[in-house]
Amino acid sequence: MKSQKRNSVFTELKKYCHLSKENDFIEVTEWSNGEGYDITINDKIISLTDGQLEGIKYLVSYLRYEA
């Protein structure tokens, strides 16, 4: 068995989303193996690999600037 600390960052969602409520939050926690992230938005948890996250960022960028 191995115990590890994981990097994590947290912020209120209101700063980024005008549709969010007063206590809504987002937290991103790096996986212990460094290959992805757990993203928590209020009560939802999304787990993404680095590649999946890069794919999402690329597609959103495409929609914003190319479409």
C-alpha cells in the first residue's frame, strides 16, 4: 500500500458562470499517477485523462473561433 498527496485547486463557480448559485463551486484534483483529473462541480464528479481534457479544450476552441 502507498499513501500519496494529490494536488487540488478550488474556487467558487460564480466568478466564471453567471448561471451558478451563491454556493456553487468547482474543484480540480490531479490523479496520483499524473495522467488525469477529477473535476467536481457541486455534487457531480467527472474523471478525465489528460488526452480527453485536451480533446475537449480543442473542440471548444474550435466552436468559439472557427464555427
